[in-house]
Amino acid sequence: MSDTSKDPLVDRLRDESRPPERPHYALGTLLGPDDFRDEQLYHRGRLARALACLFGAGTVAGLKIGARRGDDDDELTVEPGLALDVFGRLIEVQQRRCIRLRRWFDAEAPVGEQGKLAGAIQGDHAIAWLFLRFRPCEAGRTPVIAEGPFDATNATAPARLRDVHELRLFFHGAPNQPKFARSTTDPLRPALRDPLPAASPASDARLVALKDAILAGWGAPPPADADWVLLGRVDLPVARAADGTYRYAVDLSTAPPVLDNHLRPFVYGAWALAHDADLPLPPRASSST
């Protein structure tokens, strides 16, 4: 299910037996493609490790989900924003994205194949989870020397690798539902997010608990298939037919999809912590044309 196999960064970060390596250049060194790949991988790995350890995984900014009701279909929308996955990779959504819900429902749970709905139906709604993940994508082609026992003059390779994303809805309890949302407690969440004892002016118990959480914060690397970032819960309106099958209910008389944006994990930056401490937020910089 996971697409992380296309990104060597994940394997490098999960290999605890191999310390980070960066190329060492000297005058007259013959350089090959592996040297340049290792150069990029080293810097990507150090940045990813720092982001993952300092901030954890979740929504950094934006990515609010919404719904728009139409005459023949509803649209689930995701606003532009930024997230971090458990490996420390930045996932940026630069434009609004949408999923047509009736079309998605019919494709995921067609009549006669509605086994995925077994654990998702609650009353007149089907519960689904919206996830986001990092996805490298090849872009452009450039001429290269053919590798292997070939005599080709038209060999090409990708000219660039784009850091893009993938959005997917999963029915609750479906076999392919990511592990990230299967329990109410997130095992990949940093220990610093655990509740701490209440602060007291006469005691430093909270500070001690904070330091203990840091000391215990280094654990085993996350599994390779934990690369999905939860964005929210979507309760889809459904109607049950006489034959026992379900369909997505697109009717102005029925309630629209119910969304929960607050179940997701969040990354708390300095401005968010300042806001939590009732300090004034800095004004947003206005763009000039």
C-alpha cells in the first residue's frame, strides 16, 4: 500500500545501524550519479530528522477540510497548507483540492461489493477518514547514456523529482485503512505531547515531567507504512435501499456531510504556543503587487 519505497530517504532514516554519510570531495575525484544522490540524501535526511524530532507529525498550517453541496454530487475540499509526516518530510498542498463524494462512494463501495462498509455505517452515515501523504513524482525527461548491455541512442531519465502529495478517503475499518487512525492513542506521537502534571507555583513537577519526557522521547523508527497524515473525519450521508445496499445520499432534504477538522494531529509552532499563552499574535504580512 505504501509508496515510500520510491523515496530512499525513508530507508535511510529507518536504518539505525548506519550513521549519516555525506560525500567527501577531493581534487581529481571521479564523480558518478550516486555521489550526487548521496549529497541530496544527506541534507534531506538531516532536515527531516530535525523536523520530525522537534515538531512531530501533523498539520503545520492550513489544510482545512470543507464540503460544498451540489445538485447531483457533493465536493469534499482541502484548502492549501503544509503538513509534516512521521519521517519529517514536508507535504505542501499549493492549491485547493476536491473529491467528488458520490463518485468516490460508488467506486469504493459498488453495489454487490460493499464489504468495506461493514464497520463504517452508523445510523444514516458512513464514517470515512481523510489522509494525506508525501509522494515523489517524476517530471520531464532528459537524454542519458543507456545502462546495461544496450546500444541505444534514445535513452532518457527523469529530469526532476517533484515533491507532491496524495489525498485519499478510507472507510472506517476498511482493510486498507492506514494504521495511523486505528486507535484513539497515536503510538507515533512524541512523548512530549503526553499530558503533563498541572503546573504549580510551589512545585517544579511539570518541568521534571517535561525533561523525563525528553529523555524517553527516542524510540524505534516508525514503520514504513505509517507515512499517512490524518486530516479529519468525514461522516457521509447514506441511504439504505430495499435490497440492503447503501448509496450516497445526495438530496437537499438530507443533512450534508459532517466534518471534524480537530481530530487530526497538529504541529505547534512558536506562534501557536504564544497564542496558547494568551499572547498577541503577530499580524500577517500583506503581499504587495
